[in-house]
Amino acid sequence: MATLEIDLVPAQPPRPNLLRRVAGAFSDPGIAIFAALLAGVLLLALLAPLIAGDPLAIDPARRLSYPSADAIWGRDHLGRDVFARAVFGSRMSLGVGFSVAIIATVFGVTVGLYTGLGRLGSGLVMRLNDAMMAIPAILLAIALAALMDAGLATIIVAIAVPEIPRMVRLVRSVVLGVREQPYVTAAISIGTSGLPLVLRHILPNTLGPVLVQATYVCASAIIASAVLSFLGVGLSPETPSWGGMMADARSHFRDHPELMAYPGVLLSLLVLTVNILGDRLSDALDPRKRRRGSL
């Protein structure tokens, strides 16, 4: 008589290969298109010295002149090449966006894991986190920028600090759900704890939502950097930035609205591209949404 043997090996945790999942997501035409657009803007920023002229060169005799062969988007109120300033301004926007996303992700994941796993003092950390979230992000960024010397690093720090609490809250909520899964309980029952438990079972299953949130942080940072430069906070006036270009164009909007339209349209398109890319990645990396789509 045949006997039924039951394997009592604990359920193994899912080990998602994030790079493979992200690479597979790019088979979606929508993701591929918007990723290509973002890569194109990044390439434009990297090749700015080869594509555009000197963004700081002043030609007062040709101030507010219309597009010409040597200034295809015309010149501003100081005679500077608008196209050159717009191209070099993309460097500032992308640099701030990517830097803030990286900083917020690193600190947010670290603190979120700590508080989500119920470590000593995690309640106090979350109350401080909630207090920071109660302050409007742009006001906190302005206050931090006013306390430091003008420069790109100032803008990055001033924008990253308000974004970290939002990443912390997201990571903590994901960790609270992951740690209740059967495979985590099984891993703990066989003696896995501490850093091995976090690195093998907790962290890999939080990276999908974190990657999506990082794209939203990047878009938010690009907008915040434009607002700060529009207000003249954190950057010197001669530094090319889209917000600074729009601020300079305010007094000439009636006669030359294109001076504000150029950086405004570029800013809108870049933020829209990053946001749509984040939405598409969210759909591609969320297994629940994939299952619903296949029904």
C-alpha cells in the first residue's frame, strides 16, 4: 500500500530579481517610450557644451531679440542665448531630481526598515517623522536654503530633507505588511534574524514600491527646484535654471511670452514624463495589478 509523504519544508520566500522585473517592464511600449524620452533629456544635458553656446555670455545690444541663426530661441533681457540657458538648465533640473531621489531613497529605506521592524525608539522616530510631514515641504525647503550658502548642494539638501519622511512612511508600511507573511515567519522559526533576515526576506520585497516612489520624488524635486530658483532661493541669479528663466521673463511677459513659455513647457514635459514612467512602472511591478489585468 502506497503511503503519502508530506514535505514539511517551510514555504520559501519569493526572491524577486528586481533588475529582471524592471528589464521585463521595458517590454511595455509605454514604458519604453517615456524611458527613451527621459534618456534623451539626460543625453541633451550631458552634451550641453557641444549642443548649445555659452549660457552666461551677455550681448546688451541684442537684448530681447527674436530667434536668429546664432540664437534659435532668441535672447533674453540681458542678451543671453535663451536656447543655451534652457539646455544648461536641464542639467540643474535633472541633477537635483536624481540626487534628491537617491538621498531620499537611501535614508528613507534605512529609517523605514528600522521603524517597520519595531526597533527600540521607532515610535519616537515616527512621531518626529510625522512632525516634519506637517510642515509644508516648500516652506521647509525655503527655510533650509536660507540657512545655507547658495549653490546646487544647498538646493539638493533643502529639497531632500522634506522628501525623506514620505519615503520613510512608505517603506515602513510595506515592511509592516511583509513581516507578517508566512515565509518571514518560517525564516524566523528556523533561526534567521537580524541583518540576514532583512537582506534576504524583507528588503527584496520592498524595492518595487520604493523604485516607483523614487520616480515621484524625482518629479517632485524637479518642480521644487524650479520653484526655489523662481523665488531666487538657493542659487545665484546667473546660474542657468528653468525657474530662474521664468522669473527673469515675468517683466517682459506681455511683449515676449515665449521667454517664459520655453522653460515652462520643458519643465512640464519633463515632470510629465517622469510621472507617467512612475505610473507605468507601478503597474508593471505590482503583481496584483498584473493578475487583475490578465483576468
